[in-house]
Amino acid sequence: MNGLNTQHWFSLAAKQMDGSSLPLESLRGRVVLVVNVASRCGFTSQYKQLQELHDRYSSRGLTILAFPCNQFGGQEPGEDAQILEFCSTNYGVTFPVMSKVQVNGPQADPIYVHLKKESPGLLGSEAIKWNFTKFLVDQNGNVLTRYASTTSPSDIARDIEKLLPPAA
């Protein structure tokens, strides 16, 4: 990674469900797990493990950013308020769930354009293949790893643990 790419990460912002902007600069120094999510997907139960990671590691420097996306099988048809209610009611989600985005195509959110470029998938493909693709970003804005939808969040815990300071 060169410094230009990490600076680019920190120059981006995510749109929150209340319409406000979350500058990624505010996450400098934190490990970030970015996930494109959907409420009606076979992987939706991963919300539970994502919440467990949040509960376990947020105080040590992990931020999980969930980005609802309806580009895969129409599995996230709801509006932002409905999505947020679903997440909190069904999975007790307390980590940030952003406003719905596109992750592929000409309208792809700039965060996803950056993530895909920095950590391409199988055979160099930049396209996101399905819901619950995950990206791990270190404290300095380096995109370290892309995980497939089939990788459970609990299987990422070891990689997260290596980046965080020891538990007190």
C-alpha cells in the first residue's frame, strides 16, 4: 500500500441513515470491517456474528460498517428506516448501519469503488459477487483483505485480533 491510497480511504465519507455524513477520517486509528448486507439473504444470520464481533472488540478499536445493498436478488428492498428496524429488532444490531448503497456498476458508492480496487476478488475481479462480502481495513486505512460471503464473521476474529491492542 502506498500513502496515496490510505489518504484516499480517509478522504471518503459514508452516508448515514439520518442523512448525515460519516467521514472515514473519524475512524483513523480504528480497525474497520466493511460489509454489504441484506435482510432477505441466506447469509442474513451473519448479523448475529457481526454484532458479537462488535460487542467483543469495539472497545479495543473495531468499527463495523454495514452497507445495505439491493443489487443481489432484490434481497434488500426496504427503505433505510425499515432496514434499521429489522437489524435492531431481529439481531440487536448496535454497530453503524449506513444508508442503502450500490456496490457495483456506475452508481457504486465511492467507498466500494476504493475497496474493490485495493482488494480485488478471485482472479482479480473487482465486482462484489453477493451480499455479506467483507473487507478488513487497518488503523492506517490500508485495505488488507476481502472475505467472501461464505466466510463467517467469527472466522475473521483472528485477523481482527492481530490488529488490535491487547485486551486490558
